[in-house]
Amino acid sequence: MIQLLRNVGVVLSLILLTACAKNLQNTSILGDEFATAIIEASHLEQIGQQGGINLNKADNLRLENTLRPLLSSKVLSSKNIVAILLKNDQVNAYSLSNQSNKAYIYFTDGLLKFIENDQQLAAVAAHELAHIYLSHHLQRLQGSSAKFNRVQEFEADKLSIKLLIKAGYNGNAAIKLLRLVERLQTNLVIVNKQDYPTIEQRIANITPLITAN
């Protein structure tokens, strides 16, 4: 299920597809109601700190229409996915999830201006959905290392291609998106860049899946 919220917003200073899983307080041994309270509290805290969303109906409809095919089959998860379009010029997308049945994916105005088409927007969304479906947010609560981060990114990239293709999108959009990100990163200082796979490694990771389809 996808829900677009038009009265709240949040942005974190993370670079697109580089460090996109947000850690939450450890809820692995807590009940579902408490887990839901934790994710809502974290969500509201971020809103209070950052705020500001894109209220443009056309932009929100674009996002909703792009995500709908990715979520229609309920692949791997019954989570209620809440998509929020932020009024922010940063090129950014990131997800928030825990053991509850709710998860958030955030997209910025800067991202919508940065990508070339809706196929690439779908590639961004599929990557964040993959992190949610694979429970990477919960796994990171148990610890994080360069090797661990790289493994998660490779796993999310592979699943995102499967999600894209199943939804009727072109898997090559993910490669074109990564090339755009590569050009963007040449002008940025990225924290912990060494902890994550390079663009070339990520492309090599997903190419066999794309060519096989």
C-alpha cells in the first residue's frame, strides 16, 4: 500500500543511494504496537527538525503513479509504505523502517529535478523498497561495518532490479541512474564513501540480472 502525505516532511543529509537505511532504536524484542510508536516518534522528530514538503499536485501524482506498479503485487511485504515528497533541493532519497507494519520512503524536489525520467524515479524507489523488504534497517541495529554496508547495497541493488522488471520497468534505468549519481558524486564530499561499493561495482553486480531479462 502506498500513501502520499502532503502535510509532513523530512530530509536527512544523505547522498542518493549511498547511505539510505536509517537506523532506529532497537525494537527487535518489542511488540508491534511499541515498534509502531517508535517509528512514528522518529518520523515526527525528523519532521520537527526539518519540515517542508512539496504540495504540488502534479509532482505528487507523478510519484504515486511511479510507485504504484512496484507495490501492486505486494512482493515480499505487507508493509504500509508511506511516500513523502520533500520540498528540498538536495538530491536525496532514503527510507525509514523497523519491525512494525509501516515504513517511510522520502524523495526530494532535488531528486525529481536530477533524474531524467520516471523510469529512473522507479529505480530509486525500487532500491529503497528493497532495503525495506530485506529488513536492512533492523540488521543495521546489530552493527555496521564497511563490509556489511557493501553487502547490503549489493543485495538491495539486485532485488531492486527484480522489482523493477516485475513492475514492467526497464532494468537499464538503474544503470543510467547510477551513472548520473557517479557524475554528481564527483563534485561532492561524501562521508564514509569508502564503506560503500563503487558505482562500477554496483553496475557489475546488477548487469547479469538485467541482461538475463
